Amino acid sequence: MLYALVLLPLVGALFALIIPDNRLRPLILPVIATIHIVLTSFLLGHAPPPSHGGWIWLDPLGKVVLLCISLLFAVCAFYAVGYLSYRQERPNRVLCMGLLVCLSAMGMVTMAQHLGLLWVALETTTVSMAPLIYFNQNARSIEATWKYLLICSVGIGLALLGLLFLAYSTYVAHHEATLLLGPLMVSARGLNPAWLHAAAIFLLVGYGSKMGLAPLHTWKPDAYGEAPGLVGALLAGGLVNCAFLSIIRVYQICLASGTEIRFFQQAMLGMGLLSMAFAAVFMARQADFKRMLAYSSVEHVGILAIGLGLGKGALYGALFHLLNNGLTKGVLFLSSGNIHRSYSNKTTDVVKGALTRLPWSGGLFLAGFIAITGSPPFSPFISEYTIVSSAFIDGRPLVGWLFLIFLVIIFIGMALTVLPMVMGAPPVNIEPTGYRDRLLTVGPPLFMLTIILVLGLWPPAFLVTLLKDGAAMLGVKP
């Protein structure tokens, strides 16, 4: 059944290739997504043991990421049917195929225990998403696509060099050369420290560029700003989580080595705080609301990095925030896509009074803003509180205070953009468009908003257990 998570989307991509009708083709997305989330639900409770050779295994860390990816993709798949009905002027074959191939690759990332296989799967997500950023086929979208490909490919190339250093560290230490996670962790204390240190640096920089940690984030504002809303949602909630899981795998090896973990944690803290600082600066008075969401993503990958850098109790919060951020970004990107369609513009100079023009989408965007800024009762408040409280409990007051200061600045910056967008009256001279809120375009983000509200009020026991199991793999005592 693990292999079905990879093969099923590829079969769906084949159907998307051969179906000739532009209207019928998007229907394959919710069909595959529904089967995928059913398989995911079963595997969360009945994951098979590691495969022969140990290359494939869905461990608790992979389960957390898989749950987020499957749920987010399912919501985006149903949204895509409604969204593409408004975009009949554009062929959607490449979009449907790319989404499904990316789902297959993301599924492989969650279960790959061989770091080489993990690298291949992560690179496949990069390649499969590139044509989707170019969906609008204009000058700005092609610029964003090339920037995305260039920076992410350089990053993934550095990660490949890091893997070579890691494998060489086993060779120098007279161990059997391997990139399997299990054997690497067992022999980590005996690996050559110089080559292991070099591998950790290159892997962090490489996967950090894919994740969008500052100062490696420069592709994000363009890619998120020009991609369709559902593509932005998967970039922010899917590919970011896959890159973060790759960094976690490196963290596991550094933790097992005993000598590299302190350096790795300090590097994560530094890059996390820097990411939040960049977001605080560039989010202020941001006129393009989709670019604002890109800088919000930079902020939240910084929060994830800080949680990993703090360790101990913050690890539970980081894993919970991985899920919360992915789902909340889905609400924001899908509702922002609706607003963009209605106004045919994504700048605050034109987009005003969205609550009047689009009550459902405007309300969802406003609620998503409240949630993503860590306001109760939504679940990001719980995960952010867990991380920042761990900083003070573990004797890191400087990290905790900087975290809080950046959160306040970012909240004010986002509010200065979001509130004028949704409040007041729409411009009187704006041209009418054919977009109207419908069930398939507001139902999916509303469903995700309901989930993050429930997770904030009453997280289910199975999820709490899963997050604790994941944290335990990172050295947290149950």
C-alpha cells in the first residue's frame, strides 16, 4: 500500500494525459485525491514494517508530513475543479499532470529512508511544479519560473554534494559506504567529523534553499506571486514540508553523532531568526497580497527552523506547526486566488472591500490572516506558543524575545495590507468580472479553516500521539 501512494498519482497523471476534454480532465484530481487520503488514513494506523533493504519505511515523522500533504492536496483537488471552470481559455493538461506527479514525488519523500532516493524525490517535486508556476503564461510568470528553477536547482545541487560528503565520511571511517538513514545513525559516532561537518553544511544550505529559509528565499515572492492560488498552496504547504522533512533527516544523523548536533541547532536558530526578520521587513506595506503571503511563508519556515534549533519540547511544537502552517496557507492561497479572479488584480491599490464584493472569500481571507498570525483559537497559536515557551523554559530568553518581537511586527505589517483589502467598499470604477463565489471555490478553504479551528480547540488523540512519536524520534523522551 505504500507503493500505491506513489503509483496511484502516476496512473492519474497518465489519465490526465490521454483525456482530451478540457472540462472533464480536472475531475481526475478529486478522484485520485480521495483514494489517496483513504490510503493515507489507513497507513497512519497500519503502516507496514520497513521494506527489504530498509529503503522504504513510513515512520512517525513521515506520517506527519504525509497527513498534511494528502489532506492539503485533497482540498486543492476539489478546488481545482471549480477554479479551472473559470480558466477554460487555458489548456489544463500540464497543470493536472504536474499536480499528480508532484503528489507522487511528495509521497515518496515521506517514506524514503535512503537519502539518495529522498534527494531524487525532492528534485522531482521541483521539476514537476515549475510548469505550473508558468500557468498564466506571461512575462512575469516565466521570470518567476526561471528564478524558481535556478535557485532551487542550485540548492538541490549543493544538497547532492552534501550527500557525497556524507557517504565519503563513512568511507574514511572504514565503514561500509551507505546513504541509508538507519545504518548512518547507528555508525554516526564513528564517522569522520570533518566530512560529516561539511556534509551537514551543504545539506542545510541545499535543502534550506528549497524550503525558503532566508537568505535563500529569493525565489519565493516571485513564484508565489505569479502561480495560481492552488499551486501556491501546494508550494507553501506541500513542498516546504518535504524540504523540512529532508532537513529533519540530517538532524537525526547529527543528533546520533553527538558532536554535530549543537552546530546544526545553532545554524537552524540563526537562519530561523533571520527568516523572521526578513519577513518582518518586507511584509510591511506590501502592496501585492500574494507576495505578502510569500513573505509569510518565509516567516513560518523560520518558525519551523527555530523549533528544530531549540530542540526538546519545541520539537513537538515544530511538528504541529508543520501541519498547522500547511493547512492555514491553503486557506489563504485559495481564498486569495478567488479575490484575484474577482478583481483581476492582486494589488491593494485596486483590491478593496472584498467582504462586500466576495463575502465568503473575503471572510475566509480575513480568518486565515487571524489564524496565520498565531491568534487564538486557531491551532497555529498552540504550536507557536509551544515553541516560544520552550525558548524561555530552556534558558534562551533572547531567542524568545526576538521571536515575539518579530511576530508583533509581522502582525502589524500584515494587518496594514489585509484590513484595507477586506474592509470598506469596493472601488466604483472597477470592471465587473465573471467570478462569483461558489461551493467548489469556497467550500475547500472553509473545510480547512474548520480543521485548524478544531485543532486549536481540541486536537484529536491520534494526532497528539503521532506528534509525540515523531518528537521521540528526535530525542524527546515520551
